[in-house]
Amino acid sequence: MKRFSGHKEPWGQFVDVKVNAPDLLRLEITKKKTGRVWISGVCDPYQPLEAKYKLTRQCLEILAGDNWPVTIQTRSPLVLRDMDILKQGRDFEVGLSITTADDGIRKLFEPNAPRIKERIKALDELHRAGIRTYAMIAPILPKVESLAEILIGKVDYVVLDRMNYHYADWVYRKYGLEDYMTDDYFSGIEGVLSTAFAKLGIRCQ
């Protein structure tokens, strides 16, 4: 994406705020057949600047008002701010990306992301409010095994996916975690997690 932006800063150290996004969405949905909207697979819709600009909130209001189904994916508990809209949506669901059960591992791979405990608490609050919830366990990072028990009663389903890109290879090498980036590890841990969630009645995708 950076090659289209003209930014010289390293990836992750700049933000272009699309302040006209709600206006464009309001116009676009008049031209389209209703279908599920995924917010967002490319950029977290609740990054810190959302607290100021409220662009995601405005877009959700538009989609809820027109009865569009929505899937939200984020790492941020800021999604709780919009609980009122989430309850109004015809078919809204919210997922939190939870890649490990260990906050020490989170600090290595996701140093600027919210703590794991905060994400799980957000899922719990959303689920108890009657909103459909899921955990995106992707990419699977080390020390993920205990997530099944931690997520009991907090999610309707989980999504599992391995690490499929190499920008984080240096982190594995720096901290001696190379064994956690092999095909054997991913195939084995996916089996362990799938079995654990199945025993708890939680569907895996």
C-alpha cells in the first residue's frame, strides 16, 4: 500500500486520515446491492486516531441505518465505544485479533497494540451485550495454547491462520523462537487448538 501513498516514513509511522470516507460510503451504498461489509481487513478501523475523528463510528451509523450486515475486525477495545450502534445493527459481528495468550510475546511482535487482557475483556463485554463475537487467532504466535479455555463464553467462533508472511522473521530469530515458525509447528498447533475449541463447543474456521 505504501507505494501508492508517496510517504517517505517507514511503514507504520504515518497515517492518512480519509476524512471523506463517511460521505463516500453514504453515496456508494445507494449504488450497490446489500452485502456483508468487512471493516477492516487492511487497516485497523479502531487505531488511536479513530478516538478523535470517529470515522469508523460514522460509517457504522450509515450501515446500521441502511440495514447492511457488518463484520468488524480490530485489535482495539475502542470498539466498545460504539456499543450502541453495534446493538442496533441488523447483523453485526465483532472480532478481536488475539494472536497469543502471553502478553510478553505480544510485546515482541505487536509492541504498540493493546494488551491481550484488554482485548479479551472487550470480547467478553461485547458477547455479554448480545453481540455476535469471534476471535481472529491469526497469525498464530507462540504460547497460544491456553486461548481455548480463556475464550470460553466470550466468542461464538474462532478463526485460525498461520503466519503467512515474513516481515516478522527477524523477531523469531532475535528471540530464539525459530521453532515456532516451522510448518510442523503450525500444523501441530492448529490441530491442538481445533480439538480444544471443539471440546468446548466453539466452532473453528
